[in-house]
Amino acid sequence: MVSVFDRPSVLQRLSPWFSGFDGPLAFAVFMLVCAGLLTMYSSGFDHGTRFEDHARNMLLAGFIMFVVAQIPPQRLMALAVPLYILGVTLLIAVAVFGVTKKGARRWLNVGVIIQPSEILKIAMPLMLAWWFQKREGQLRPLDFAVAVLLLAVPVGLIMKQPDLGTSLLVLAAGVSVIFFAGLGWKWVAPPLLLGLVGITLLVVFEPELCADGVRWPLLHDYQQQRVCTLLDPGRDPLGKGFHIIQGMIAIGSGGFWGKGFMQGTQTHLEFIPERTTDFIFAAFSEEFGLFGNLLLIVAFLFFVLRALVIALEAPTVFTRLLGGAMAMIFFCYAFVNMGMVSGILPVVGVPLPFISYGGTAMVTLGLGLGVLMSIAKSKRLVQS
């Protein structure tokens, strides 16, 4: 007697690999990817192979997301300390014998050119989430002090390169973990109040503080010039203020409905600098207008809120803190990029997630998405 067994179909064999993926989060990513491909085709179709390279980077990010999503959070937790030590060691190596380009020492030649600071965008929240998981149920003020020290070391090394944009993202990721771990408002409110007072004084006394010959402590000259240019772009309209002015012109010229797909004059006449990278939001705004901007902002907000829901429902302290940090990283990416293009924040090298061109940033986004999907899958396994 011969027994016949039904051979499972390809779909049945592949379905366990995708089970547990968060549908709403995947839908938000799909919408943002579509917006990114549409905008990149318009702004970069005459910019070499920029569109094809952007699509390739997205596929690479998707592959990285899929691989990382298969790693249980417990395995991710085991990687926290080694990855943090590796990242800090590479940052020290950059400070000693790194590659210098355009006055900044941010890269390291290890056969290929790498930017170690990108590692800390993921390693920093991993390390702090690991630390607070170990201290669960016995948190003391000293534990928060150690967390601040763990955060201050890489942020200080990155700022010294100097790289203000990456240091802000790493700082935001670390601070969000510390805050979600239970840091009291009595420690959070004073720095916020001090920051608001400082911004107010900066705006009021801008003519004196930005006068020729005045130097600010703690900031490099180019960082000071970025802040002063933000406060008054007209002080150097053809130089340092050109980016901000052209970005605001493009955003304003789009009106409510926009000029239409591939009809942006500021974009295609190359008035917008870095129109496929840092300033791609200006190109998007010109062609799709305020209506398109609102849809894009809603998509980002939905993505971030869904990521926070995943973090809230996560089964352990480590996964809750890590998920919350990933959500804040994506929020900071989008907020800082849109803010600098719109003229409400200084110009820093922060791309718009899934929209801007950039291989390194896309790899980081893929890692962050993979972590969120891994946390979502772990929640499903615990519930089942």
C-alpha cells in the first residue's frame, strides 16, 4: 500500500517567514515607498541612474528588513553590547585616522569607505534598552546617570567629527529610551524650559549674536553660520542662505494642489540644490502642493503612531524601549528634514525616510523596520 502525502505549495512554505509581520505598518511603508519612487523619478530622471539606484536601495532595505525581522528580540538583545562597543571603537578610530572630506572627518577606510556613526543609530537604543532591561524593577538615579554617560560618549565623538545631523538623531534615539524607561518630568522639564528660553533670546538678539566677528562657544563656525542663516536667510542669499530661500520658494510656488507631476519649474531648472537628497521635500511640495504634503505627513504620522503601538504592546521592557526608540528615530528623520527645508530648523544632513536618495540611510531604515517587525512578531508569539 502506497501512502501519498500532499506536497505543500510554495505559498504555504513561504507563509511562516511572513507570519507575524504587522500589516498596518507594512501598508504605511508601502505608501511612503510609492511616494518616494514617484518623487525620485520626477526629480532624478535626468540625474544619471539616480532613480534606478534609489529603487535598488529600497530593495536592499526590504531584504535587510526581512532578515532582521526573523531574528527574535532575545538575539537582538545579545547583540546590544558587542554592537555598541564596535560602534564606539570605530568612532575612536575615525577620530585618530579617519578619512577627511570637505573639512569633516566622518569616514573610515577598511577596504571600503564606511561611516561608523550610522551604526550608532541602531546600536545606541539597543544598548540603552539592554541596560534598562537588566535594571528592571530596581532602577535608581545612578542607573539613569550611567545611561546618560553611555549616550554622551558616542554623541560627543560624532559631534567632534563634526556631524550635527547624525549626532542629533543618535541623541534623540538615546533620550527617547531614557524617557520611556521612566525618567521623571522634574528632570525633563528644566532642559526643555532652558531650551525655549535660549531660542527666544537667540531670536531677539540675532543681530548682535550673528554680527561679524562674534564666535559662539561649543559650536563650529559652520554650525553657527547655519543657525544665523536660518534666522535671516537674506544675509547671504546667493551663498549660505541659497538653500533655504530656494526651498521655501519651491514649497510656496506649489500652492494647494501643486504644479503637477514632473511640472516643477524650480526642480527641473535646478534652482533647488540637492533636489534628490536632503531637499527632495521641496521638489515634492512644488509638484504636489499642500494637499500632497498633508497626505505625506499623515502617512508619516500613521507610521510613527503604529510603531508606538507596537512598542506599547511589546512583551518585555527591552522590546518596549527599543520599539519606542525606533519610532522616535523615524519621527526625527521626517521632522528634521521637513523642518530644515521649510526654514524652521537649521540645514543639517538628514534625509527624508523612503523619499530621499541615499544608500547608507536606506540600510539604517531597513534595520529599524526589521527591528519593529521582529518586535511585532514576538508579540504575536507570546499571545499565541
